[in-house]
Amino acid sequence: MSSLDRRRFLWGTTAVGTAALLAGCTSNEPASSAPDAVAAGSGQNSQPGKAVTIGFSAPAADHGWMAAMTKNARAQAERFTDVTFKATEGTNDVNQQIAQVETLINDKVDVLVVLPFDGKALTEVGRQAMDAGIPVINVDRVFDTPLAYRTWIGGDNYRMGVNAGEFIAAQMKAKGVANPVIAEVAGIDSLPLTQERSQGFKDALARGGFQVGPRVSAQFTSESGEQQTANLLQSASRLDALWNHDDDQGIGVLAAIEGAGRGEFVMVGGAGSRNMMDRIKADSGVVKATVLYSPSMASSAIALARLLGQAKGIGDLAEHDIPASITTYSAVVTKENVDQYLDVGFDS
């Protein structure tokens, strides 16, 4: 599986020092500025228990989704009085991240939560932690072997496409559009994650008797989203629906749509930014839905790490142990249910 097959390739880089910068924190109460995307917990397992030190490593917070991953992880840790949170400075330098994780291993943290910039490149340091008896929660971008992690948690790219396609197909049928022109603004086509999203979208539309029409590939950035969408709109005088893979990219997609004065179609976003959710709730433009790929998975990863460190399972499951793999669900957020999902929306 590709090293960048779960979320996206990050084009920005951040200058950082050679030493890992670690910040430890404990808290009895969540910080007042903490986001709402945290697991509240219930039952006996939510009660304070054995003290657990959780090490956390992720790429640089250089776009909305990634910034929310780190923010959510810290906010979740602050909910627990029995957790000490040690986070490294986010970096897109693979060697720097490896060194930072090695520092956490040497510090003998109880559990590691790692969102690798490059899953393949960080596989060996994941195995190093596991071999040292430190369980690893691998977030989103999967390591090359399960020997490098105890549990993987991440999103479902194929299901994103399926759910976007099913929503659009239902919209077209409800409107009585027999032969709709359905556009797609994808992410980076060379990445398996983009291919999975597009395949799911294609499959769902085909099941509804429809097909993908004009399609462009952007770069998961606002700038590329605007440029590629402008090109698409110039070549397509009529559209009935459009799916954009990524809400960070969607800022540019919407700029191109508004710049072209277009608004005759239904647009569906991807990932679940608060910006898109606000537009959906207002119901005053083309955006009618977004399909989740939520950074709340980082909150869940911290909650799982705490349970692992305390040798506990998930309260409502019959199994005594934490599952080896957890795939989050790509719910479709619409004006009917948007209030239910505002707490997991992130700022693009």
C-alpha cells in the first residue's frame, strides 16, 4: 500500500530545528478554547485510572484538516486527568519525524499515536516502538505492515465516493433529471486515496443509472481547486451536479464557481469543514452536502491510546481488547442533519 494512500500529499513545508520539541501537559478540565470534537466517554472506562503518558507525532499543521488533527488530539488528552500528553512539533520532513518518534520511544512513553507524513518511511520506527513494548496507534496513513502498529484508525476513501455518488443520484432522481451532467473535481490522481474516492463515486452513480461527466484533478489546495474548476466550468456550459473531493480545496472550487456566476447545479464537498457546514445550513448556494472524512479520528486515537495504556477495552463491545483496525464512517452532512455534525467541523 502506498505511503501516501490514506489522506493527501502535503505540498507545503515547514522549517524546523533538528531537535524534537516536546510539550507535556496534564489537565483536570478541558481548555476553554478546545474544540468540541472530543469523545465524551461513558461508563466505568471513562473514570480516572492508571496514569498514562501518550506520545503524539503528526505532520505540520499547514492546512485546515491537518491542523484540526493535532488540535483535536490535544483537546482529547486534556479531557483526561490521568493522561500526560507529549506532542512533537509537526513536521513534513520524514527524517525529522522519525527522529521525533525515536525521542518519544527513548522517553519511554506508555503509548504512541502516530500520523505519519509518509507511512512507508515511518514503518520501521513504528516497529521499533512495538518491539520496545510501546503500543502504537497508527492514524490514517497506514504503515506498511501491521507489525508496526497495535491499532490503525482512519477514514474510508472508497465510501466517501460511494456516499457522494448516492446523494447526487438521489438528488437527480428527485429532480427528475434523466440524463444529468455530473462533474468531479478530484484530488491528486496519482494517489491511491484519490483513485479510491473516484472509483466509489463512479460505482455509486452507475448503480443509479448515471455516469461521471467532466472531471478534473486538482492538488488538494485552494489555488489548484480554483484553477481546475475554472477550466471545468469553461468547458461545460451545463452542469447538474458536482462533487469536490476535499473541503480545503473546495475554497478555491467555490471561488471559481462564484467568479463564473454559475449556480445551476448541486455541489457536494468532502471531508467536513465547518465552512462548508455553515454554507449547507444557510442553504443559500450550490453546496448542499459534504461527505465526512473527519479529523475527529485524532480524538478517538487518543481515547484509544488511553484505554490501551490502562489495559481496557471499549466499553460497549463484548471483546476485552481494543480492535486492531477501526474505519470511520463517511456520513453525508445535509441541511437536515448538519447540527448533529457541527462539532466535528474544522476550519479550512
